[in-house]
Amino acid sequence: MIDSGASKHLTRDLRLLKNTEAIRPIIIDLPNGKQTVAIKQDLVALGSLGLSDVLYVPKLSCNLISVARVSKQLNCIVTFFDHVCVL
């Protein structure tokens, strides 16, 4: 899911992370008001795109791509249409 409110890229799928490194736990605020913890991070490849510093958060219900972070990392503009997001 592409999220304009997320400040970090987050994944719940450890298989996406190739060379995972353990990190100090980072508290993640969830939309339902609860909190969970990120415990690892790594680079994730999405086709030809590489997203760095993706946090592994086992209790997420989906994977999130941060609009702010992806536009900065890839030096691109993110544009949303009805059914499409263009980087």
C-alpha cells in the first residue's frame, strides 16, 4: 500500500528482506491508535526499484511504502490518479 501519511517504509513480510539487520526497537503508531514495534530493517527490491531502510514490523496487516520517503530516495514525483499511482 502506498501511504502519504507514513514516514517510513514498513513490511510485515520477512521474506522481502534479503540481508536483514537487527535494530533497536522502534515504536510504530498504528491507525487504530495502538502501537507495535519494528525490530529489523533492510533493503527491499520492488522490480527495478530498491527501497532502503525498510522496517520489519511483524504485526502489520499490510506492507506500506512511504510517499515522502520514496520520492526522496528515488528523486521522483509521486502522482495519484483514480486507479493508478505514478512514480
